[in-house]
Amino acid sequence: MASGGEQKAVLITGCSSGIGLRIAVLLARDEQKRYHVIATMRDLRKKDRLLEAAGDTYGKTLALLSLDVCSDDSVRQCIDSVKDRHIDILINNAGVGLLGPVESISMDEMKRVFETNFFGTVRMIKEVMPDMKKRRSGHIIVMSSVMGLQGRTDTPNLLCHTAECSTVRGTIEPFRVMHLAEEHYDSQIWHTWFGPPWEGSRTMTLSLNMSLLNLSAGVVFNDVYTASKFAIEGFCESMAVQLLKFNVKLSLIEPGPVHTEFETKMMEEVAKMEYPGADADTVRYFKDVYIPSSIDIFEALGQTPEDIAKCTKKVIESSRPRFRNLTNSLYTPIVAMKYADETGGLSVHTFYNLLFNFGSLMHITMSILKCLTCSCLRRRTISPD
């Protein structure tokens, strides 16, 4: 999209910290100065971190505007303030999270998540799309999540390339994951994706077993956030077809776990909260199993905002950008498992058994996972080309 010619006007939402900040700075510091970055945030009093990171690019290749994606007036005023309302690349990054037992979450809290994550993105697209369609040019980027594909928390799949996992193959007898989905013992689907059911000790790596065990830590408690990402995925899949007719590209960026202050702060806060309406067993599982396991996973395998920014830049600069862009290739087999079985039983029953029948293995798995975290497992940023 950004190849030669004049600077591309890039508007990014949610730039006060994290991924949005890093995308803004990376594009503003482009050596060829191909981008004029319009970084936006709801509260300009939080601009200091962005301006410090942007350095001397501020006022040159980077501008700053106020924008609340939850307000029609704010969105309109922001786009009106851009010269000729001309946006070449829109990056929808603003988003909020929500964790906890659904029984204890109010409907107003749920609506706020959708107002930002779904309607905020739709509001931005509605405002810039008419001009892009008129010009027969433009690229819309939406920061989604792997949770928009698989209804679970951002816990990655550790199914590595065989060569990368050769050091652990055979050193520990692999846990027979196929037993976890009992009615699928003889399933051709399982055979196709993960090998013959009764040759698990030969064909499966410890990494796959560990990935599914870690996955079980996050099957629940992200219900509303996951729903908002499913909604945006469906919206974009439909919209992309129409936009192609007008030569406007639409791309989804789908990160897994990302180290941000947002995630750290949220984990700390939810661990201290009370959850009225939820039964004692559910609260105990959430606080004593889910939160510690999630923190371990983020520490061991989380990408950085810089990783996601680099991925986004690659998508922007691709001559034929992908519609869907997983930033962490380790997720691919788990996502494939979901879509390989049209009944949904394979993934649902596997995750159920992992959650409720093998919880005692979780802590051991975490320890092994941390030991295995190395450079070969950290090369996770995709190359869209």
C-alpha cells in the first residue's frame, strides 16, 4: 500500500500506550518517510509517553489528535480536522478488555466492551470508508485477536516445527492428548491433523501436549471480550468482500498474548476484586488457577507491542496484504483443529477434559514450558509476504 509517491496519511486509534503507541512510532520513524501518522487518543493528557517515544518525529511525520471512538461527534470532528478528510490507511487499535465470571459482570460493563471493541471500530470505518470507496483506494487495518477465531484466552499453541522440538521429543513420554476427546478416538479429523490415534507417542511432541494443557487455563472467563472479537471478525469478513469491488483492502491483525501494562494492571486488579453473583467454586478457580496460569503464559510466551507493530507494518507494505494475519504462528494448529470438525465437538470436549479432569498437571506444565522457552519459540512475528 505504501510504495512510492506522496506520504500516506495513516490514522491510528488508541495510541496512548501499548500496541497503538508502537505502531505510531514505528511508522513515523520510517526511514523513507512514507507515512504521515495521525496518532489519536481519547485523553490527550496521556500523550507524554507517546511524545517521548516519538522524539523529533512529532510535528514532522507524526501529529496528535483527540478521538473517542465511542462518540459519533468526536469521530466526525477528528476526521474533519484532517486535510480533505483524506485517510489512506486506517488502523483500528483502540480496545478494552474484560475478565471474570460472567455471573458477576453487569450488562452495562458488557455493553461498554462492545461499544469500544465493536461499535468503535464500525464507527471509524463508516467515517472513512465513503472517501476511500470514492477514490478507489485505501487500506483498513483492524486489531482483532486470536480469540476472535477460537473462543479462549490468549494462550498460545506450542506445536512447533519438528526440528525445533527435537530436543524434547522422546525425553518425556507424551501425554496422550487424544484420550481427552473420548468420542473422537477414531475420528478421521484427528488423524488428519494430529496423526494416527494410537501412535501418539511417536507422532506427537511434548509441545503439543503442553500447548493444550496451557490452553485449558484460558477456555473460560474471557466470554464478553471474546464475543466482541468474534463480532468484529464477522463484520470484517462481510465488509471485505464489498470493499474489494472498490479496490479498498481490509486486513485483520490477530495477536495472541502481548506484554502490555494494560494486561499486567488488569490481572492485578481482577485478582483483588470480589465477584458477587458467582459461586465460590467458580471464583476460586478464576483466582487460584486461571490468573496465575495466565500470568505464567504471558511471561513465557507473550509477544511485545513492538512485535505486533512490525507485523502491522509488514501488512501495510505488502503488495497483496492478507485479510487475516496471525502474529503468532504457534496458534495455527489449534485454530485448525476448531475448523477441522464442523460439529465443534473435538475442540469443546478436548478443552473440557483439560480444564476439569487434568487441572493438577497445570503447574508442572507451566514449569516445563518456562524451561523450554527459548529463541526458537520466540520467532513468532509473521511475514505476510
